[in-house]
Amino acid sequence: MYPRLSDLLGFGPPLDTHGVFVALGLAFGGLVFWLESSRRGVKDPRIPYLVLGALVGAGIFARLGTWVQHLDPAQNLNLAEQLLRGNASILSALVGAWLGVHVTKRIVGYKDRTGDLFAPAVAVALAVGRFGCFLTEKPGTPTAGGWGVVLDEATAARLGSPAGVGLHPSFIYEIVFHAVAFLLLWFWLRHLGLGSGETLTLYIGAYAVFRFLVEFVRGNEVAWLGITRPQLFLLVTIPMFAARIIWLAKRGRLSPTGSRRHREHQPA
């Protein structure tokens, strides 16, 4: 594992590897957001405020999502410490980004849906950012496959993983998922003319299901009945996404012709 970028490259300043890849992910995501906004002709001056709202919401909720991890309050950081140096959760960050955009829309009076702008940007940002997790965090549970990540004694002790055995490269699985999702969004889904904003619904819904499954090889702490805290969260949110997608499908919002008909019946 490479906690500092200089550990990975063999030279350079001792920058935090995870932080560097998060920054790269945000940069690529910002570029994709700008390209998609330009393609769709979205030039509203309030859009940058929505992006800022998403980033602020994601930054705050990413930390809050892992705050109260223990039933004993004394084992948890206080709120200030958690926001400054607590563990972060990508699932909580996505919730925070969604809330941040919606709160900002209310503040600036923006009514159009923006999910189609954010979907490919989020996908590419997560695909790039997860490299930072792969290079610095606990890989996963032991695997009998030949593709496992093998840790030395010192690294295994630091990460709390077994040494000398192949471990699931769970973050690589996530990188592949988000990369494929980006390709599908960029080259196919965004051109189908689905209901406004619904490509984000489909992408996040698919990620929720994928993340629930990949948690079984992530090696996260079991919270209850053999499942992890992220899985407990997903047990609540996946049915919500499923209900939303079924509702959209029944109204034709997930087919180009149905979406066209829906727009034609909207008041001018």
C-alpha cells in the first residue's frame, strides 16, 4: 500500500495518495460536467452554485455518515474532530451531494432537473477517486483466485488484514463498475432521450445494488446478522430506488417515446 504518493512513484513530495486521487477524480468529473453542460446547451449562471452545493454537501455528509459508529458515545469522535479527520463514506457523500444540490436549487430558484449533467461526472469521478482507496486502504476478504492482493506483514498489521494471502481487490471491482457505467452513460444512455434527470436515478440505483453485493468481499466490520453498516443503509435505500424505477417505467419515462409523450403533455 502507498499512503504517500512518493511511496508509489519513488520520488516527489509526500502528498497523501488518497487525497491526490480524490482531487484528480473531482477534476475529471468537473471536466465531464462542463462537456455535458455544453453539449446540452445549459448555460444558466446558477449552475456553478449547484456544483458548489453538491461539493459542500458531499464533503460534510461523507464525514457525518461514519460519525456514530459505536453504541458507546465515548468511542466516537466529537463532531468537530469527525468533520476534520474522521473516516469518510462515499454512500453518505452521494446523499450529501443530492441534498446539497436540492437545497441550493431552492436558494437560487433553479427549477430544471440536473441529474443528467451529474450522472457521467459522478461516474468518472468515482472511477478515478477509487484508485486512491485501492492504493491506501484494506483491500478485502481472502480469495482463492489468483488475482488477490497480497500484503506484507507490516502493511497487513497497519490495515488490520491478513498477511501473505490473496485478498479481494474490492476497489478494483468498484473502479470497473464506475468505468463501465460512465461508458454506458456517455455513449448510450444520455442519447436515448429518457425522462429528464433519470440517468442519474438508474446509475445510482445500479451502484446501490452493486455496492451491496461487493460489501461481502470488502472486509468491512460486520454490524448485524452478518452484514455491514453500508449494507444496512442500502437495505433501506435499494427498495426506494426500485420503487422509483418501477414508477418511472410504468409511466414510460424510461423509454424515449414515453418520455417524449410526457414532455408534450407538460404545461408550457
